[in-house]
Amino acid sequence: MTKKTVFCLIIFINFTVLPYPYEKITVLTGPIGRSSSKGYGGHKAVTRSLIEGFKKLRVNFNYNPSSINDLGDVVVVLSNIGALKQAFKLRQEGRIKRLLAGPNLMIRATDHGRVLDAPHFDMYLVNSDWTWIAYQQDLPSLKNRIDIWPAGIDPEYWKPIPQKNKNDNKNVLVYVKMQGKSLQKPVEDILKKYDWNPISLVYGKYDHTQFRQALSKSRFSVFLSRHESQGLALAESWAMDVPTLPWNIKFLNAHGRKYNPSSACPFLSNMTGEDWANLEEFEAIIKNIESKLQNFSPREWVLENMTDEACANILLNIIESME
């Protein structure tokens, strides 16, 4: 059983918060007293998901309190190394019972002078199974204090927009990110060869409204990204009931080493799409894509696994397990 399989099994169907051993959770994206609780700090999509998930589950929590006197007995530092170091000190002083950190504090486990070697936190959070493996490979001292917590999405915002005769259209969203740019033209050429109309969006050059509109017009999407720690844009596509065909070569050469496994689509399943490693595999999928589309149920998967509530519940489960 993989770590990701365990993640899928622990999701509660009714999202009822179980008896909880701690009084309050504090979420931080900056040092206490030096950051605003207005808006979403850090990785905005991750912060938004946790806060909205906690609200929907009626969890007793606060976000970036202005005073240490308002600190909860459980602290989750989502981002900002200054906030983490401040939390280390407060943990040593006994003001915090449980301290969790991540997933947006660093790219590698050894960043920031190997601060994660410190014994002052209980659990480091990463957002997929391959990053769970990679962090422990980079920093073995994380073993037994690292867990998977993915962020969720809002299925009310990311939901299908009714389109007349959508199944008759031939639009395909092509999502292009960094190292995937070299594949953009050959992918578009293959789509055109089989009478599909590519609608391309380049990472960093669109907003949520444009992405949502492009998805609403598309029968499926193609993601060209070298690797993703989670892939929230994929989940947004799935929530719109648009299956994805991501490029995924499953290894990564970076920082002087080879990360294997790696993934461009950590939560892809047979309900949400199909991956491919080269253009020959991609063309073979496109040849028969019409017959495959009816077999996917991407929105159903999101509603069961990756809403704000479902993912906030995963974090509550992790905290409860630390009694």
C-alpha cells in the first residue's frame, strides 16, 4: 500500500469533526504581531483552502493573531521561516503543545541551513507521496515526523459551467508551464491532426477567470509541466469535470541529484485522466480519446477527495494522531 493510498482511505465521508484533544489551532503565514490576518498570505491557494476548510468544519482556530496571548495550543506554520523560528522559541517556552510546519516553507528539506533538523517541531507537512519520499531522502532525520497534507479547492467556484452542445465541441485546454514549453507546439500539432482545437494558457500569464473560462469550453485538458508537488491546477480542471492528460516522465534531475520517483500529477487516478511520457504515447491516447472520455469522472473524484473540507479533515487527522 502506498502512502497515497493511505491518504485516500482516511478521508471521512460526512466530514464531522471527531472529539479533539486540543483547544485551538493557530495558522501562521508570518511572525505573530508582524503579519496581517487580512487576506491569504504565503501560498494563497493553500492558505485559503485550509482557512475555508476549518470554517466549514467549525474548527476553533485563528489566523495570524496579532498577539502571542491569542496563540492556540496547536500551531501550523504554512510558510515564512521567520514565523517557524519564532514558533520554535514559543514551543521551547511551553506555549505550544504541538507544532506542525509546511508545506510552503522551502523547496528542499535542507534549505535555510537545514532548519528542519531542529527538534522543536512535531510534524513537517508535504503535499504528495513523491515529495514525502524526496524530503526524507534529502534529510533522513525527518523520518517519523513527516506526513502528507494536500490543499483542497472550492468546488462551488470550480464547477462546470453549462455549455450548449459541449460534447460536440473540439476544444482542448493546453496548460504550459516552464520546461513544458518545448512540447507546446508538437502537442498542439498532434491535437490539430485529429481535429481538436487547442486553447493554450501559459503559467503566470492568466488569471483564475481566464483559466475557468477556458476549462468550461474544453472537453479535456493537456498539462505540460515538468513536475508538481501537488498540482492544484489539475484539481481545478477535475472539479470542472474536465479530465487531464498530463505529461509525466516520473523522474527529476535537480540540485545535483536524480529524484525518482517524481511526478507532474501526484493525484492523477483512472477517474481523472491518463498520463504520458513522450509524444508517441500522447498521440496514441489522442487517437482514441473520444471513447475514453466517457470513462472519466473527475468532478466526482474531487468531491470525494479534494474539497477544502476533505483536506482540512486530513490535517485534523494528523493532529489527532499526535496525542
